Amino acid sequence: MSSSAFSLSLQCDETASYRPTALLVGVAYKPGVADTRETPAAEIARALVSAGLNVEFVDPLVSEFEVDGVSLIRHDHAVGQVLPPASR
């Protein structure tokens, strides 16, 4: 995904005492693998961070996800069990 193909219309209140958090659901580059190389999720995470959000992720196959040298917080919630696999 090129930067020209993705834009984010979101602004956070810089005076707020908290930062909103975005949860990326599924960060691997394709279903059924744990590989995050060349994943579009990295560009989305960058845009969200640039907009002032905390970014976290959930992916049942990915244990660590790093964007621009920063490790994102991983959630072990049952989201992956609630959503059907893409292969169905």
C-alpha cells in the first residue's frame, strides 16, 4: 500500500490528558501466516501514531509486531476466536 493510497482523517486533541488507542486486528501480510514483512498494517500503524493515537494489535499468529523500531502492545483477547478465519 503506497502512502498515496491511504489517508487518515483523524485528529487528536493534543491538550487531552489521554491518548486514544487503536487496535489493529490481524497484522500479518496474509491469512494463516505469522509473517509481518510488507504488511499493510505497518503503514496504517504509522498513520495512526502520526495522528496521535496509541496503537496496539491482536493477531493469533503474530507474537511481536514492530513498526519503525517500536514494539506495539499485543493483546491476547479472544478476538481471533470470535472472528472467522479468512479461509472460510
